[in-house]
Amino acid sequence: MGKTLQRSAALTALARALMAGARGGPSLGKRLAALPRMVRATARGEYDGGLRLALMTAAAAYVVSPVDLLPELPLGLFGLADDAVMVTWLAGSVLSETERFLEWEARRSSVVPGQVIG
């Protein structure tokens, strides 16, 4: 029973941390909601995240693809390691890039459009 309570407390703490945002940053919900806006802004050429989005897309495609660098069936645990590395990298990339995008969006909204007279 003690281990179950510890797991439950750990999962509750993790859920609260994800919802509140780590280190005072945006919450997971705000980050996920920013993804479509980030893709649109990148496609329009307003945001400079093209290469990073392409790498994240490639990583997601690799994880869901049945073709693997190290296949799971014959290699067992080692076959899962490459997927775990990709998922870890992808999660970190999404977190950092959405935070960067949200900061860019906030700076952009404080700029008054117009022309520079000089």
C-alpha cells in the first residue's frame, strides 16, 4: 500500500507541475494550444522555426514509423532505446520551442506596426 500511495502522490505532483508550468513558464495546455499558431506563423514566414519544426516532424514520424534503425522484435530492449531517445528529444524540443514561440508572440504583440521615419 505504501508504494501505491507514493506512486499516486508522484503522479499527482507531476500533473500539477505540468498544468502549472515548470519554473514559472507556460502550462502544458498553453504550450499545446500554441503549436498550431506556431506552425501557421512559420508557414507564413513570420516566425523563424522552420528547421526546428521540420526536425520535430521528422522525429515524430520516426517514432510512429514501423521502420526502425534498431528494430524492437529481434533486439528487445535495445530496439526500444532509439525510440525512447527520440521521444525524449522530441518532448524537450516541443517544450523549448513552444516557450520560445510564446515569448516571441508576447514581444510581437507589444510592437506597434508602422513605418520607421528617418
